[in-house]
Amino acid sequence: VAIQEPRTHKILHQFPLYNISYCADEKGVKKFFSFIAKSVKTRDGSDPATNGHANGNGDGNSKTEESHECFVFISNKLASDITLTIGQAFDLAY
């Protein structure tokens, strides 16, 4: 799942599907979409090059920190469609 700035098309955040633990839209108004994703960062603040894994070499000397972030977006037209699409991706992947 990638979060892209609409005008510049710059990718602001990107998460592999296996790092997303929750995804929902608001059932009433249906204009809010949210998800929770695990972020893995090195202690110096950079993202590891292993796409969400600690250090990938199994030596136990990982200098990474894991956290969970909640993202909430407002979309008058697409919130439920985005939730449905991510749900379908989960169904296909798992």
C-alpha cells in the first residue's frame, strides 16, 4: 500500500501488505478511511533497505525499531472503495 501525494505523485509512505494489521472505513458517513501499519526504522531514522524486515541476515544484531502508525484519510468518494480493494488484496494474498 502506497500513500502518494496527489499533485507531485511523490510516494510519502509505502507498506507491504503483511505489515498492515487493520483497515476500515467509517460505516456511517463513509468518507473516512483508515489503516494501521507496522513501520520498521533503523535507529538513525532511515528505513531499512529490506522492505519491512529487520536486517535480514539473521545475526540478531538488528538496530531497528518497530512501531505501529495509524493513518486516517478523508475522501468523499473513495473511502469505501479503497477499503474494499485492500480487503480483496488480503483475500488474494492470504
